[in-house]
Amino acid sequence: MSMATRVMIIEDDLAIAELHHKYLSQLAGLEVVGIATTRIEAEMQLDILKPDLLLMDVYLPDDYRGKGCRYATTGNERWRR
């Protein structure tokens, strides 16, 4: 039995995040494990949820100079392979 790819959605517009969630949940092999609407919320959830894949809005209102993207790809131990 294969495990689903764990997806986390990072999107400040909740309506768009919910549309992404609805669409991704219908695809075989994907499991949406969380939605974050701010950079701070995303950083906390990344450490807890440890997703395999991120669907991320790169322009979050509380994300000065792309710190969220850097954290998601280098600041989180899971992504340093």
C-alpha cells in the first residue's frame, strides 16, 4: 500500500486556499495536511506537519523579502536533503 503525498497549502487568500484544497483533495495520491494563511503560521505548521509538497503563494503580506520561501526550503530540516 503506497502512502499519499502530503501537501500543505500556503495562501493568504482563504477562498483561494479552499479552492486549492478542494481540487487537490480530489486527486488520487495527494492528501492536504494543512492550510496556512501567513508566513508565521506556515513556519509553525511546517515543523509540525512535515509535508512532502508545498503549494505556496510567494507574495504573503507578512513575508518581508521572501523569508517564508527561504525557511520552507532551507530553514526546515526536512527540506535539506
